[in-house]
Amino acid sequence: MASVDLHFHSRTSDGALTPTEVIARAAERGATLLALTDHDSTDGLAEAAAAATERGAAFLNGVEVSVTWGKHTVHIVGLGVDPAHPALAAGLKSIRDGRVERARQMGEALAQAGIPGVFDGAMALCDNPDMISRTHFARHLVACGAVKDVRTVFRKYLTPGKPGYVAHQWAELADAVGWITASGGMAVIAHPGRYDMGRTLIERLILDFKAAGGQGIEIASGSHSLDDMHKFALHADRHQLYASAGSDFHAPGEGGRDVGFTEELPPICQPIWRELDARIIRAAAPAQQA
């Protein structure tokens, strides 16, 4: 396992732990370089950076941006971003503004399917109402006993074609990459193995991403098998993209990998964190005793 985790979430978006708690959990597992990448929000970064410094771990400011590309929703991680940059801040706000209305529509759809009260239940689990997501709906449905686990909720209710799924127009790919790079960060295609795309579409996504200024792709991911890792390592090598690694951790016991754990990158990969060295927030070295 590698000691780098550049993709995980806190309660600022749809994680179950506070920024401090998730950083502590990662550090306890030996992680030495971390990036909090909450969905469409940078509100937890200051707290997470302080927690990482206290724990002696290096930290990168991050974010995960929701994107509509053709008929697909894809996620673009930004690493080394400046959360105060006006273009990034305004772009993320524009995405958050549509979340609550989408959630209301999801609640209505589930009520019509015979499961009432899900919108209110999901809202009760959400620290920030502007960040309500499908994950909050899933957790409520598990907590109230309607479904056995989060993975089953998504499979039965919250994916395209299922009763609680509501399509939404997220950011344009070029806009998301532009916000990230304008703020001094590097854009990364998150967990490409999760997308329902064949080789031709993946190639087209990568080409569009690169044309917009994107520079990285997630190779090690909580969503990826070893076969996925090697397949996307070849994509990275062929398209001259830097490789990233992240657990995509949301909550203990919700599947995937625990925070702080990622597989070692294949040898052909060029780690993206080497290109972000100047953006890494490091704990101060202990003072030398006289």
C-alpha cells in the first residue's frame, strides 16, 4: 500500500467524518501525503490542512468537481488549488446552487415509488444543505431500514433508470478544468474505471480533457481493480498524463478502500504529486535542541 491518498471526502460534502476526523483516520494508517477533495466545495480545506499539520502529514488542497460530459456524469479532481481564487469559488457555487432542487425531485420520485419522507431524512444527515447528495439519501434509506446497505440503495434506486434517479446538468468539462487550472491546480480525471464507457468513449473523454488543459488521471482508486489500474496506466502513458492515487473514501464500512490506503502505482506512471511539490503544505520541522 502507498502512503499517498489524494481523493477522499468529509462531512463538508458527502463524507461521514469531519475534516479533522478523516485526516486523523488517514494519519493513523500511516498516510504521509493527503488531499481532501470534497464534492464541489472547498469549505473543509482549512480545517483539514491544520489537522494534517498537527499530525505531521503533508497536505494538498483539493476538490472534486461534478461534470456533465455528453450523456455522462464524470468527476474531475483538482489538486493544489487555491480555494480563494474567484473563478474556482464562483464556479463551485454555481454547481452547488442546483443541488437542493434536484434533491427535492429525488424525494418526490421516491415517494411515488412508495418510500415517503426521504428528502427530509436525507437533509437531517447533511451538515450543509447546499451539499445534499445521493449519498445522504442512501444513508437515510439504510438507517430507516428500507434497504440493507448503501451499495444496494444505489443499485436499486439512485442510478439512471431507477425510481429515485434525477438527471442533472453539472459543469461543462472545459469550465471545470479551467477553474482548477486558473487557481493554480492540476486537473485529474477521477476513477475512470467507474464510468459506463467503452474504450472509444474513454479515449474521447481523455482527448477532450487534455484539450481543456487537464493533466492527470486517477490510476490507483478505491473503485479500481488491478486490471483497471494497469489499463489506465497505459492510457496515462500513451496520452502523457500524470498519475494520481486516491481511496475515494466516504465513510467507514461503505465499501471501497479505507482512507489513507492506495495501491502502488505501476512503474510506467509519473506521479502527479511530484509536479505539485510547491503546492504541498508541510508540517514545520521540529526545532533543533541546542
